[in-house]
Amino acid sequence: MVRLIPPRLTIVLIVAVILYFVIILSLLKHKKLNMKYTLLWLFTGVVLFILVIFPQIMVYLVRLIGMTDSMNGLYVMLIGFLFVLVMSLTSIASRQAQRITKLIQTQALLEKRVRELEDKVDIDGELSSDKEN
């Protein structure tokens, strides 16, 4: 069997993936990354780890899409992954923008109600003080 990745590179890649997991879990622990977003990054790490341990999977996937060179296939897969990642982050940003817009509208309506109630209290306060005199 032909080794697709030299043993030394395999070890370096495994250490890199483990370091990747440590960084992701550290960000989660310090609450700099939400759990729902962490799942995307953890899934990515698992896929990377599987591809490092079993590089034949990558070769099979590359051949499945009709490419003959594994490195070109790797670049296509990375570009595809980055595309999915950007789409996911864009979706998250869009949802946050919608939530911020709704929050601003709700806050503006509440502020209007407070001002109306303050005006009403001022008018009632003036009327009651006029009645006392």
C-alpha cells in the first residue's frame, strides 16, 4: 500500500487538529464562542481529523468528482468548504440583523409609550395641583 501522506506530516497534522480542538473548546469555555456556532467548528475538526487519519477517503472523493490530481481535488474541497462556511456565517449575520431591527422597533415603541405616560402624568399632576389651590 502506498502512503499518501508521509508519517512525519501525518503526526504534524494530527497535532494541528488536536490544537484546533483545544482552541475551539477554550473559546467555548471562556464564552467567546456560542455553543451553536461551536458545533460547526467541531464538525469541521472531526472531518479534518478523519481525512488526516484516512487520506484514502479524500482520494476516493476526488476521483468521484472526476479529478485525477489529489491536490487539485483538495483545493476544490477546501473552496467548497469555505463556501459553505461563508454561507453559514452570512445566514447567522442576516438573522442577527433582523433581530436587531425588531429590537430597535420594539424599543422605539416602548420609548413612545413612556413619553406618552409621562406627558399624561404631567397633565394629571398639573390638574390635581390646580384643584388643590
